[in-house]
Amino acid sequence: MKVGDVLFDRFKIVKSIGSGSFGDVYKGTDMQDNNHSVAVKVEKKEPAKSRLESERDVYTQVQGVGVPEVKYYGELDNQVKILVMSYLGPCLEDLFDFCGRKLSNKTVAMLGIQFINQLEHIHASGIIHRDIKPDNFLIGLGKDKSKVFIIDFGLSKSFYSNKDHIEYRNNKNFTGTYRYSSIRNHKGIEQSRRDDLESVGYMLVYFSKGNLPWQGLKIADKAERNRQIHKKKRITRLQDLCEGLPTEIYSYLRYARMLRFTQEPDYSYLRNLFYSILQRE
């Protein structure tokens, strides 16, 4: 794939914007839609199960609130899979750096409302994300510049099996990102809706304070560092974690941690916590 290539007589490659183990990502233009920018994902080789195909399936299933639009999916020469999606702006981690690594209570509350709206929609589609972190939320562009979009469903999972909630298990391998993971995920407990919500809570504390207590541990061995992250997360009292923050952040995390495995979260209650912050700010 090179700059100037035209795919499916429609999408023109403009520049390379990234590369990963599964393939490459390019910025392109949609020549059938006023040359609007698009993100073009190209799978490098044909695995037993196409990651791009799986990603397309999940994005199609959860299309809606705060989820990037799938523009096109196809194959070149019956072997190279191509996924074309909306082109978005920087991730929240980059925006956080740009803002001096601290966001106002008002901004955090506004983000919280969008996160809850997205997770309510995704969960209603029967999917849990399982890798909630600032890198997986991108800012929109143009008319969507005040919106946040959730991406990367590579670790997502359906929490329904034959119309029933998946069974509780406590022998699971860790899935996700250690810094923002729920405590139960560290313990090997099967994830459900509550774990996505707990991870959002840690993101909100991170955006409010600039760091988390289990961040930056100087331990060379990765496995030991991850064990210490779990330990620090487990022994840090919520009151201490949320010290100096709006009490609603504490209430949010306490609620997320108290949810039962199969329990449907009260998304309206959580949204209203953030609206309470906005009313004061």
C-alpha cells in the first residue's frame, strides 16, 4: 500500500499514520463523499481468524452513540482485508498531555457523561469493552469536535450466551490494561459490565489528579510490577484515592465496585452524579 493508491475505486490513500502487529493504518479520502477524511486499516497477512473481520463485526453490532462509523469493509485480491472507518482526532491521553495533565472538574464531568452514554449503548448491544483507557477514546473532528468516540474492540466480548448472562468464573487470565483495570480482573474473575464502569472511574481520577497511586512503580520485572499494581490498587482506600475530588467521583467508584456480577448498572444514577458536578461548577 502506498500514498496515492485508490482502493475499491473510492478511497484514496493520503498518508501512513500507524502500524501494529496486525497491520497498518492510513489516512485516506472518500472520493464518493466530498473527499472527507477516512481511516483505512489494512491487515498485513491472513490469520486463522481475521482480526479486522472480527473488529468489523463488533463495530457493526455496537454502531451508535460515540462509536466510529464503519464506512466500508472488503478484500483486495481475495487476501488483504481492508476496514474503512470515520477519521477522528487525537486520543484523550494526547489531549491530556496538551492540557498540562490536569482537567477541570467540569471537563471531567462532561467526559463522564459521554463515557456512561457510550457504555450504556455498548452494553445494551450485549458487548463489554474490557480495555477502557484514555488511548481508546478519540476526539471527533469538525461538527463532532466536542464529542468523544470509543475505539479498539479487540479485547471486547459478548456477556450473553444463548440469551443468558455468561457464567461467573474465577480462573480467567488477565485481559486489559493494568493501570485502569478493575480489581476483580486482577484476581482472575470473569469481567462483566461492572468492570468497564470501574475502569472509567480510575480514568476520571487520573484526569482529575494527573496520576494514580499505582502508577510509575520502579520495578523492572513486569510480572512483579503488575502484582504490585494490583496490591496498591487493593489497599488504597477509596476515600484516599478520591481525596480532594468532588464527592460524586467517590460515589461513582463505590457504586461500580459494589455491583454484582450479572447486575445491570443504573446508568441514569451514574449520569446524574456527573450532572450534579456540572450544576455546581
